[in-house]
Amino acid sequence: MTMSAQSTAEEVQYTFTEKASHDIHTSKNVEQFCARFEMETKCHPSNLVDNILRPDQPRAIFVAGSISMGMATSISDIDFIVFVDSQDALLPGATSKKNSDSALTFSNDGDPLSIGHFIHLINGIEVDINIVLASKIEAITQRLKLPGPELSDGEVLTIGRLKKAWLISKSDGFLDHWDDFLSDYAFEVLCATRFYWMSLKMLEKARKAASMRDFPVALYLARISAECVYWSYFASRGFCALGTKWLKFVTVFDFNGDDNAKQLFTGKIPLVFPQYQMDVAALEQHFETIVGFQRSGRETIEKDLRFKIAFAVCPQIYPV
């Protein structure tokens, strides 16, 4: 598929490669994933990483994102996160290769976790490889043990994806305490409380905007407030990095067999698609519906005692 763009100097032609359909998304575990990935791409994930890292560097390879969370489709890209020990783990010139229509390489000095990001198009399948320093992840886990830890959005995204990632392979003696990381719920508690607090705060701002008759902003903030209840609930169930994919996740998540939770969270989706209203009374009724959702959502989250305690001791979270 091609598209032409006329400029004053010359005609520029852009070529887009359409993604290929694949069966990798049907994988239910890491063994199935590796077999299907190799069948579709004709290479094992380890081979891709070998082309990026020095051979003597210890590493751990994970598949993350929609594949491991069970919400991928036949055109989903494949996300790998690779742990390394050192900034020098990359092969010389690995991040300075010339980009092409089938491979992109870039690094971001502003990202404290990643030392390189590589995107490949293999048989029409997009494969993303993010190289992450293990020491930085360890530093975050230590910060989570302190009172009131602060994490950047990038750190939340990376840790959240790792929590649900599948371990493909790792070097001997590397990440020996990985199971401890997975079983520690400090990160989930942090995300759930932060998202719930955001829900309360956004609704306060929505009411303020409504009082100033700024109805579009009021509805927008109310929508965010409702979304944050979803984010808080899913974080309490271990899914902290859904981002904009949370709405799709509602349709595939089994709610751990809790029919009441399923009914609540599937039934309140209209709250994030409110009709435009220019009436303060109607808006206030909408706000009260969100308050009821906040209350029911909190009760559902607090079925897990860890989150009940966390919400109770968080000074920013008040009864609704």
C-alpha cells in the first residue's frame, strides 16, 4: 500500500507495510508461545536477543503485554522485556544501526529503566524488544518498601507489565529472587490506592467545573473519575498497566469467578460515555451515580484484606 505526498521540491512516496495475521495470540502459556512464535517467525526469542546483547552478558527474557495478559488479537504486536546487568550489555553499535522499513532502533536517555528499544517486523509481525536494567527494577522494589513511595508513569508501566509477564529463559544465577518480586503486593497496593484517590480527586474537580458551568470539562473529569475506579479494581487484582486497554479487558477478564464484581464493572461502562448535558441538576445526578460506583467499587476491592487496610490508612482516601 502506498501513499504519495506532493512537496515543493519533489514527490515523496511513503510505503506502509500491513501487519500479518498470526496465531501467537492463542497461546495459553510460555511453552505454547515459544512454539508458535518460532513457527510464525522462523526464529526463537533467544535468537533475537542474541543479535542485540553481548554473548557473555547474563539476561532474562520475558514476553509481556497483551499476549501474557490474555487479551491479544491475531494482529497484536509481540512485546519482549529483557533484563540485563549492565549498560554495556548491548553489542557495540546496537543502538546506532540505520533504521529501515523492517527494523527500528532507538534509545531514550530520559528513560531511567531502559537502555535500548528495538522494533522488528518479521513476516509482517511487529516484535518489540525493550532492554531493561535489572538493578533499576530492584531499586524500585526497595522504594516500594518505604512509606509513601512515588513512581513515574514509565516505572508503573514497566513494573505492571513485568508482573504479568511470562519468563521465557534466564541465565543461571540471574534473578534468583524473581518469585519474591511476584509475590510482593506492595506495587499493587500502591497502584490501587493511587488510582482510587485519583477517582475521588477527579470527581471533586468535575463538581467544581460544573459549578462554573463548564459542562464539557465537568463531564470529561467525571469520565476520568469513573475510569479510575476500574483501574483501581484491576490493580487490586494484579493488572496495573492496562492503560487505555482497560475497556477491552473488561470483556475478557473472568473477575476471578466473582459474579457480583462482573455485574458491577460490566454494568457501569456507560458512566465513561455520558451524554452531553448542560443542566447542573442532571450533572449532579450523574455525579451521584459515580459516587455510588466508587462506593461499590471500593467494597469490591476491599474484599481483599490487604487493600482494605491500605485504603483505611491512606489519608487521601475518605468515605464516599
